[in-house]
Amino acid sequence: MSLRDLIDECKLFYIAGQESTASLLTWTMILLSKHPDWQARARDEVMQVLGTNEPDFQELNRLQIVTMIFHEVLRLYPGAVLLSRTIRDETRLGDLALPAGVSIFLATLPLQHDCEIWGEDANEFNPERFGEGVSKATKGRLVYFPFGGGPRICIGQNFALLEAKMALALVLKRYWFELSPSYAHAPNMVLSLHPQHGAPLILHRIL
């Protein structure tokens, strides 16, 4: 790699990492504001696992309810709604022959909202569907890929989720929150999926 290539890769890691984690946390706080029962369950788990301690790696990995919530948020509002791959060698998919050089676009959003795959409540927030993990929720099919999949899966996936757990845990320990009456639900694709009019929240300090 040239120095220019190295600099560009570092920029990509920084922008993609910041963007994906910020988007995940924004939609998580919006959905937990709409579903205070899940916000309370997540807070109870954080308090039980972390107590008054600052979060560390081992403790963060024990936050099962928070993990379920993040998976459900990423299913409903994936950071990337479209993934592209270019075929290097001629490939066959069933009866379909794909020549080298063809670009394939994978639409994340409609697949992760498909009622035939996820059930009649596919458009509803239900973290319980991930209660036994991603593999069980998807029945082993590649129908959930907010970070991509295969050999080109996002290298920062685990770090992004760990970072998001830490941030959410610290917020939940100190505040309960609700949506401001000025919130208008309008998902919009910029670099990633964002609430078009922002996410105004009202935070209440926990004494």
C-alpha cells in the first residue's frame, strides 16, 4: 500500500466507525423512548451487571438484553441500506450465470423487514426475536447483515457494538429519556440511515 492508500484507509475506518456507531445509538435511544418497558429492562440489566462500576470489556459482554436491543435496532434501521459487491470471476447462482465484472446490490432494508422471514410483526420493535441469538432468529439464513457478511464483513463490527454498549450503559445508569413532542419520524439515507429531522430527546436525571 502506498502512503496515500494508508491515509485513505485510516479515514475510512474513522468515518465509518463514527458514523455507524452514532447512527446505532441514535435509533436505539429513539426506540427505547418509544418503548419505555424495554428501556427499563435494559437499565435494570445495566445496574445489575455493572452496579456503580465503570464498564469493562467482560461486563459489557454480559449485557444480553442490551445486545438483543442492538440487534433489533440494526434490523429495523441498518446503517447501510444497500451493500454492493463486484464479481471478480464468472459465477453461477442456481440457474443464473453472472459474468465477471458485474456489480450486485443487496438491499438490506426490505430483506430485514420481510414479513415472510421475520413474521407478521416484522415492522415492529421486538428484541425478543434475538433472545437466542442471531442464528436462531434467522434460522441460519443470511437475511440479517447490518455489517455485511462473508469474508468482507465489517472488520470493526465487534468494536462498534462494544463502543455502543459502553455509551448506552453510561446513559442508562444516569438518565431515563423520552422523545420530545417535536420529534418527527422520517428515516433518511445520507451516508447512513438517519432521522431526517434529528432526534430531540428529553433526558431526566436519575437521582
